[in-house]
Amino acid sequence: MRNIENIYNVMFHDYPDIVNLKQMMEMLGGISSTLAYKILKSNTVGSIKVGREYKIPKVNIISYIIANN
């Protein structure tokens, strides 16, 4: 299996290291906001809530994709 660092350098290179909900929705193929909130609230993809906004490390989204592939 490929190393997560190698994948990290290739996948989503146009996105910042910490993304918001809208960016996560795009990265996961245009999922709905309802599904995105469900994924975050269930802690399936690790995130931090700052005020009213979620901050999601890009590496957590990549790990989620790899685990569900």
C-alpha cells in the first residue's frame, strides 16, 4: 500500500491543508451538505469546530477516501 505522505502530495494539491465544509463537499465528489454534516458529526472524518465553522485537515479526508476505497 502506498504511503499516506506520497498520496498527500498528489491528491488535492490545489486545496489548503485545512479545508472548510464546502471544500470537503467538493473533494468528496460534490456530496450534499446533509451528508457532509453527518460525516463530520459522526467523527468519520476528524475535524475541529471553530465557532460555527468546521475546520477539516486535508489528511483526514484523504484517509477517509483510502479507508472507503
